[in-house]
Amino acid sequence: MDKPVKQETIKYVVDTNVWYRHLEELSDLIAQGKQLVVSGAVLRELDNHKSSLNQELAFMSRKASRFIKDNQDKLTIDLQDYNALWILGHEYSNDYADNRIVACGKQYGGIISGDLNVLFKASGLGLDVIDLGEDLEVKEDDYTGFKVVEMTKDEFIEFHDTRLHLNEFELLLNEYLIVNDSETGESLQSFKWDGQHYIHIQKKTLRSKALGEFKAYDEYQACAVDSVLHNQFTILRGKAGTAKTQIALSYAMQQIQTGKYSKIIVFSNAIPTANAFYHGLVKGDLQTKLMDSSIGNILASKLGSYDAVEAMMMTEELVILPASDIRGFDSNGMNAIIIVTEGQNWTAELLKLAIQRTGEDCKLIIEGDRHTQLDGRQYAGSNNGMYRASEVFKGFHKYGEIELQKIYRSEIAELAEKMTEFY
């Protein structure tokens, strides 16, 4: 790889961990006349970590963002998406933020980091590096339910033919492996570790008269469908529009229609959306109050109308229970699918209570987004129920979890995610 042409004035792209640990040193470098660059990859990492359940990480992310905002007239903020694969070569996967940061650094001539990996890559590419010493790596302990690896097609064939019995990627029980083509980035196949082998995941279609057909658009959705089909307890996570609720309800409606389960029980903790005006108390009986809350809107939007929701409630194929009423509820013998909606808005104590309602003949699905859709401070950090459930149940033989990755609702919904990336 040719060395980049040295610029008259080198600008230094600052690695993410430096923003966490070395703000004082960065101030000194600015005072010395060094020109620092904030890349889009770094801004996205900082923004994602502001709502981290790791309290230290969230604090440092907010502090770094304030520093950048206060010094933006002295910094170069580059929001361009640099593709590491195109800029650095095929050996540099674009899936890793470090590679995208180095790719940005190649355009400016310099990198500031304390990460040996980043420094070695940057030095090897001929960049001017400033080593701020060994960084204490800051990571969010965040189980996603899958791991992504890259292989050439020949490597994949060899893996598929000879190594499916080896847990070389150290997956937990029921954790998924998604294999991407290292040359094109396209998904080759997904697998699940069953304790003895990597099991090939087939893309199953969910069908019901009420919701029609649901077909997985990608390997993450295929793994999510596999989990609800084969595990007694599944957590589906993802941003708005990733189809977590659609998958849960499509599966549930299919099972009701085929008679495998008798009813759907929805647990709802109807919290007003954060930063939105609250209209006060809703008149009417409990059913009216529920239908006028977020759960009524969610179900009506998926099932087609409020009348369709109420018709299922009349036949008791659908039961909606507010979180305030679930203590003492026992689903044993009900042969039901229990769905916990907006799971991010449940504390650990409250979600524990909900999970304990699950009978042996029932299935439990919790769906939500604990990164960007928290509607109250009481649900943040280690007190978040979805976070604690993931910590406790991951690796359990009846449990699966998937964090869905791509927004399919619309191009507008996908682009809207960028509105809160940095401001």
C-alpha cells in the first residue's frame, strides 16, 4: 500500500478512546497548533454511548461531546462516511469502526490514538501518529445474541464441510453466527450454536390471515424468527422500524391460527413518550384506557384497526394486561404467547415480575429498544429490565436474543435516525 502524500499541514484524526480519556491532552495539542479532526465514525460512537447502560461510558461520551461542541471552531468535523474496504484495501473490513477511523486518517495524514491496533495500522500505512499511551479500553458489555465473522467463499466451504462441530468463535448456547463474504460484504449464511454443532438457519416465513406473510429481509431477521420458533423465551431488540414487533405478532398470530397456542397475552407498561406533552387521564373503563394508550396504537397499527384488536379481545384470543395488574397473574395452563411490549420501559424489578408470570406451557417474547427509546431515567443503566434479563438469561438453553440491525419501515424512517447522532 503506497504511503499517502504528506500534506503541508497534517491534520490528526482522533480515535474514540482518546476523546474519553485524554481531553486535557487534546486541549494542549490544540493550544500547540495541532489541527484535530472529528470523524463521523467517532461522532456516531459517542452518540450511541450517551445512552449506554455502562454509566461511566455514558458520562464520558457526554463529556467528550460537550468538549467537541465547545471547541468546534478549532476542530475539523468530517461527517463523510469513509469506506475502509475501498480506501485501505480488502484486508480492512468496513464493519470495524477502528478501520473507518484509520481510513479517515489516511485522507488527512495523521492519527491520534492510544490503541496499539490503531497505531500499528496507521504506522503501516505511513500516517503520522501521536501515541497518547496505553488506553484503558472502554466497552459496553452488550450482548446482541449474535457474532459476525468474515470469510472468503473457499474458507466458508471449508468451515461448512469440516468445522461445524468446533465452537471456534466461542458462542454461547443459542447464540447466532452470521458469516459474511470478506470480499463483497454480502451474507453467506447464518448458524446457531446448539452446544455441539453450528446449526444452519433456514429463512422461515410466518403466515396468518390477520397479518399476511412475513419474510425475513436479512440474516438478523432470519435469526429472530428462528429464535421465536425454537426458544421458550426470546428478546428482540432494535430501533424503530426494524420489525421486532412485527416478528413477535406475526409469529403469535400464526400460532393462534394453527391452534398451537390458545391466546396472546400482552403486558404493557404504558409510559408517555419522553419529552412529549402528556394529555392527562383518559376517561372510560380499563379497556378504553388501554386502547387509548401506546399499546392500543401499536396493536391497531399491526392488526389493521382498533376494531380488529377489540374483536380478538372479545373472543379472549387477545388479553392486554397493564404492568400494574400482573402481580399474582399465573399463565400456567393457558397455553399462551406472552408479549412484553416497549420492553425498554421496564425496570429490572418490574420485568422480573413479568417474566415470572410465564407458565411452562407458555412462550415469552420481549421486544424493545433500550438504546434510543428510553422514556424515563428510572429505566436507564443497570436498572433497565431488558439489560438485566439479557445478563441473566444469555446462554440458558431455552433463551435466545437478537438485536435487529436495519430499519425497513421506510427510507425516511431510516434517515431520521441521523437526527440525534450529533447536535
